Amino acid sequence: MNALAPIDQRDIVPAGACASTQIFQEKGQREVFCGLTGIVWLHRKIQDAFFLVVGSRTCAHLIQSAAGVMIFAEPRFATAILDERDLAGITDIDDELDRVITQLLQRRPEIKLLFLVGSCPSEVIKIDLKRAAARQSQIHTPRVRILNYSGSGIETTFTQGEDACLASLVPGLPFEGADAPQSLLVVGALADIVEDQFIRLFDELGIAPVRFLPMRRAADLPAVGPNTLFLLAQPFLADTAQALEERGAKRIDANFPLGEEGTTLWLQAAASAFGIAPDHFDRVTAPGRSRANQAVARQRQIIAGKSIFLFPDSQLELPLARFLSRELEMEIIEVGTPYLHRQHHGPELALLPPSIRINEGQHVEDQLDRCRAAKPDLVICGLGLANPLEAEGLTTKWSIELLFTPIQGYEQAGDLAELITRPLTRRTRLEV
Ligand code: SF4
């Protein structure tokens, strides 16, 4: 379900974070998914984790339909549905939740990490999930670690669910002292195939040890400390980054690994931080850069010069716009993003053409008006806007596909470009 949050007052102010780019802030009704959506890719990433949404039938429906393309004999997510009966008293709710968790853990002994995920129905907001997680952790330790975070549509949009999940892991990461060697922590869920490619590249570059958050298995929590340098693989991890900094780790300022250029700059930032010689870096990355450039060039022939409008959804919009404009040579009309972390996006802002309108937040009706007036060749937007815009004759791409498809790194640069060109070639075929 799309979480619609109407806000009365409207406020559009240019806020120049970067000397050449105008950033507008917009408030109003927004049309984005809630943070529960992140469970769809996170449950595949951490293989012995389980996500128990404490919510309503609507939440259960969202998760099931979003993940519905895959049939699992034993899914690693579920919803504990609270109904009117549970409103009788908080004690009853606590007992009910304890009973559900105990039953789940007895039935599924392979679960090593359990996330209690909050949602927005008023019954759920009354429950102290943090206390419930601590209470249950005491009972089930050391067999299972139990954490909580919120995926509520009131507090989170779409990809912020991953941020909240990863941030909840950070306080429990093992500590590594100042005597430990410098290590790299890659932060943000990546498809295993992409992670494996990056492991090989870091290895060839001579960067070690390299760890990942989230980890593939609950027991493999990466250690952090003052000698940990972390590299964000996803642009929506503000809370996780802050939590890591509070543990003493230092962020490497970098672009995000979308396209050949983004991947090179991302790897280069890590290589510089680890003192890797530039000629060695060039030698190691040259084959990947060349393959990525060739794959992207094929798609560029189809799409160069076409105009595109990006609605705010996943927070991937800025790095994506940089890729679309610099590698596919598309004309960007507007880039919307739900939130814009000025520091984390600094390197991306620096590479965007100054003519682009960047819009933080959303007033969906005004934005739709601007989009209709611009008549872009392609619109990237959430599911809720795609059908109405298609009915009006515009060509759309669902932004959620960018989260479900491996798009980072050299080997995926061509796939990312093809994801963008596909709706246009499909429409051309239909018209022919
Ligand atoms: Fe809807 Fe809120 Fe549940 Fe998300 S958390 S599915 S917005 S009720």
C-alpha cells in the first residue's frame, strides 16, 4: 500500500547547497511506499534472519504482494496482525506478542536474528517494541538475537526501512580497538553477485580486510572501531552512517557505484583512502571499465537526447540522474528525492549539470503538473503514479525495479542502462 501523508502547508524554497545547482524543497501530499518494503530485499540478504512485522492486514498484504513473485516454502518474513481484540490492554498485547515470538522460534530453529518491525496502525504505536525485543532477547539469548526497528509509513519512506534495519544492528557490532589494522566496511544491501564482484576487485586492488553490512549470516557481524573506514554502497543510509560514526568509524566520501563512472569513482575513493597506487588502480579496473563502457554505449545509441523526469521514491534518484545525464546523455528535466543528505550526496551534486531542477520532498499534484507540462520521453516513478501517467500517454519506469535488480558495479552498468531504455523500446514496438 502507498502511504499517503497529507501535510497542510506548502513551502517551496530554493536552497542552494551547491553553488551551481538549485535545490527546491517541497512539502505536501506524497506518494511513496513505506519502509516495510525493504524487507523484500533484506530477507533475501541475511539468510538466517526473520522479519516479523507487527502490524495490520494492510501491512501483511503489502509485504505479500511486494514479495509475491517468489513462492517460499518457508518465508523469512511474516506479519503478527493486531486486531480490535488486542486493544483490550497493553499487557495482553505484550503477552500475545511473546506467545507469537516463542511459537515462531520453536517452529523455526534456523532463525538466528529476529527483527520486530513496527508499523503505523495506532494499536502498534502503543507497543514498546524496543522493550519487547529486549525482553525476548533475554529469554532466547544466545540462540537468537532480537532487534527492532520501524518500517511505519509515518516515520519512513521506502528505502528508509533498510536504513532503520541496518542502524539497529550497529550498536551490537563487535568493537575493534585502535591497534587493529585499517579495515573497509561496505555498507548497504547489494545483491550477492555484485558483492562477490566487489570482493574480487578489492582483493586485486590489495584492500583488506573488507567486510559488509548487512552480512549474509547473523553470526558474521562486522567489527567496527576507530580504524574502520566505511563506504556507502547505497545513498539512503543516513541513520546507519551516523550510528557507525558514533562507534568511531569514518566515512569515505564517494559517489555511488552506478554506471562505469560511479563505480570507478566509488572504488577510487576507497583505493585513495588505503593508499593504493593510481597506476595499479588503473590496471585492476581497466577491464571492468571497458566492458561497462561498451555495454552502456549500446544503450546510449537508443536513448541519448531523450528527456526524463524522476519522481522522488528510493533516494537513488541523484546518482541515477548523474548516470543518465553523463553516461547515457539523457536530458534530465527534474530529479525528485524524498530526502537529500547534503554531505552524502555532495560528490553526486558536483557532477550534475547546473540546469537540472532538484526537488527534495514532494507535493505530488504540483509535481505531476510540472511533469505533464514538460512532456518527458520517460518518467521514473513509484507504482502508484505509473498507471495514471501511462494512461495519459507518458512512458514510465517503476523505480522499485531499481531496488530489486542488481544494478551496481561494472558488470551491471549495461543492465542498468537497459532497464532505462526498455520502456521506450517497448513503446516504440507497440506503436509500430
Ligand atoms: Fe500501510 Fe503503514 Fe502498514 Fe506501511 S506500515 S503497509 S503505510 S499501514
